Amino acid sequence: MRQTLSTLNVVVFVLAAGLIAMGCVKAERVRRWRESFNPSAPELPDSAFVVARVVLFGMAGIGIFSAFQFMAVVADGEWSDDELSSAVSQATAELDGTSRFGDIFGDDSGFDEEFATMIEEEIVENGGGGAPQDGVGASGAASNKPSDADYTVQAAGADVAFCVHVVRTPSKDGDYEPPGIAGGAGSVTVPNYDFAVTSREGEC
């Protein structure tokens, strides 16, 4: 899409330049050209050239304005390399050292999707005002385990990719035991985990 819009913008700018060039042609030159092709044609008044220039310059102005609007739309809808790099760096710093509760039944089957979502949301949150609010994907490696996982992070519009490494260990603060109905210790223990997160440029 970005390549298509870029090509369209080039075409629009070229057409606008052509319209401006046409509007700058002197009236006498146009009259000579017209007379050479049709000597019997009535002479064009100066007012006709004024109207023609207004129309040509106006069309060129609309084209240039539209091209810049297209460029703004593309810039707002896609990530730049710098935006993604900064967001990944900040997201890594904020996720590293955090703690989260695991599945109450100890089922880790959905860990890969949960880790990926955690990374994507944190990167989008740290994208800054100029970055899009979506378009980030974290793809897990085939060898991922609940305790050790790698994710290749890419974003729409950015050419660079990053590898985010997540290590999950039982929390040093221990698991959480919610109180029972009678106020004493409950029969269910919620596992608590600490996260060590690092990142580097390049795919995993």
C-alpha cells in the first residue's frame, strides 16, 4: 500500500508540475501555435488566458494539496523505524522486572499468545503521539516454552524487526493464596511469576 501511494504521489506531483508549466506559457506563443494549426480561427482574448491560468493553477494546487494529504495519511497509519525502535526499547524496560499472576489451574497452554499480546500492547502504549495505535505483531518462535520464549516484533511500515526474549520464573514474593469463604486460607493457590525481558535488533 505504501509503495502504491508513493507512486501515486509522484504521478500527482508530475501532473501538477505540468499544469503549472502550461499556465506559465505566454499568450503570444499560444496564439502563434493556434494560428499555425488553424489560421482561420478567431483570435483568443486576453481574458481567456486569464481564466485558463486560474483553472490550471487551481488544479495544480488541488493536486499538490491532495498529494500531501496522502502522505500524511500514510505517515499516520504506519510505523517508522525510529518509532518502533524507541517503542520496543521502552516496552522492554517497562516489562523487565514485572510480576504477573498465572493461570489459577496451572494451565500454561495459552502462554504463547498471552506473552505476544503483552508485548504488542506495551509497544503500542509506548509508541508516542506520532505512532499508530495498532499494526504491531509479535510472532513466537516454534521452540518457545512457558519459562523461556522469543518473539520477533514487526510493525506495519517499519523495515526493521526486533527480537524480544522473555524469561518467566516463579516469583520471589511467592504465590497468592486468596482467603477462603470463612476468612481463612483458601484452597486455591494462584501462581505468581517474575519476568525478565530483553530485546535486540533483528529477527529471532
